[in-house]
Amino acid sequence: MGSDISIAAKLDQLFRQVRGAGQAEISYMAVAEAIRRDQGIAISHTYIWQLRTGRRDNPTIQHLRGLAAFFGVPVAYFLDDDEARKVDGQLELLRTLRDAKVTEIALRAADVSQSSRDTIGELVRKVWELERDRKKESG
């Protein structure tokens, strides 16, 4: 267990990955307000920005807990690079599947059968896995 990947890089990854299809990144203000409201943890939007940009790099465990809960990842995401890589892979798959819903709607409109839609969905998943494995081997 250890961490060579910075808190800033991990937080940046969460901001970029965790959003609805076609939606812009969530604002620092919205994240800070949700953490304060839902978890009772005092955190400012400026502090979250400082963490993401690396201007601050030693957050309290309470702040990490608040950010982890907001983004739906374990606190270990910030503390353990192996955990971060695993979670990032899961988030990437979720984003791919979410984005594939657009494909699902297009295929339905094109009158493609359910079994063909299932096959295409499985192919998208397989291609994603191959790409993920290829990235792991090269990086």
C-alpha cells in the first residue's frame, strides 16, 4: 500500500469521470455544499479547488471521507494507488456503459432486435476490456 499518484490527480480523475451523460463537470461550489449539507463536514469550494490543483496536498481524513462519500468511492481511493486504479477502471466502465445508452436508443430507433442490441452491448464491453488491458500493459 502506498501512494505515488497525487491527491490532486485522483481528485481530478473523479471530477472528470463522475458525471451524467452529456453533462458538464460538477462545480466546486456544488460539491462543497453537498458535503456540508449531507455529511455535516465543513469544507469550502476554494479548498476543494486547491486540493484538485495541487496547491494543497495534505487534507484531513475527514475531508477525504467527505469527498469519497460524495463521489461514491472508498476513502482508500485517495490513500492506496492500487485501489485508485481499480476504482478508476470501474468508473471508466460505468461511463462507457452510460454513454452506450445513447447507442441503445439509436439501435432501438433503427429497429435492431433485442438480441442484436445485446450482442452489440457485449462487444462494447469486450472492446473496453481489451483497451483497458492494453493500457495497463503499455503504462
